[in-house]
Amino acid sequence: QVQLVESGGGLVQAGGSLRLSCAASGRTFSSYVMGWYRQAPGKQRAWVAIIISGGRTNYADSVKGRFTISKDSAKNTVYLQMNSLKPEDTAVYSCNTGRYWGQGTQVTVST
């Protein structure tokens, strides 16, 4: 059984930064795709960023240049560094691998 636990969310002013963490247990994920998704109130869940084996990354256009996904395989943890945050980034952020999802962490960006 794989468990994903996110942390690092909170309230931040526009232009600020946050770093989200997703700690995985139950298997090592160094060879798997890990992704971050977000769901804003009243909207469908949307993909934000992914990282695959070898460290290759890809980002949604809305966060490109502002967000960075990375991983520490020794700690079985994936990170999402979010800079230059905007109010429209407000959402519940969840990490994913395969069919497994974390419980999510709330990010709120105020004007």
C-alpha cells in the first residue's frame, strides 16, 4: 500500500513563495512518474507539474517559470517550489503517482 502525505501549504500574499512536500511510503518511486495537481473551488482538478525517472520535468503553461518540481529519492519525497504566487494559484494541491493520491494541502494566495 502506497501512502502520499503532502505538507507545506498555507496562506501567503501575492508575490510570495511556498514549498510543498509530498512524502511517499510503501514503495520507492525513483523510477515512477510523480505529479502535482490542484483543484480550485468550483473547478475540476488540473495538472500542475510532473517529474519522471531521470529527473525530466514538465509544467502546465500557467505555472511555467514560477513553479519548480524536484525530488529527493533518498527521502522518497517530491517537492513543489512555488514562487511569484498569484491569487489564481489558490487551490488544494495534491500529489499523485499511478492510482495513488495524497489528501491534499491548501494553498491560499491573498491580494
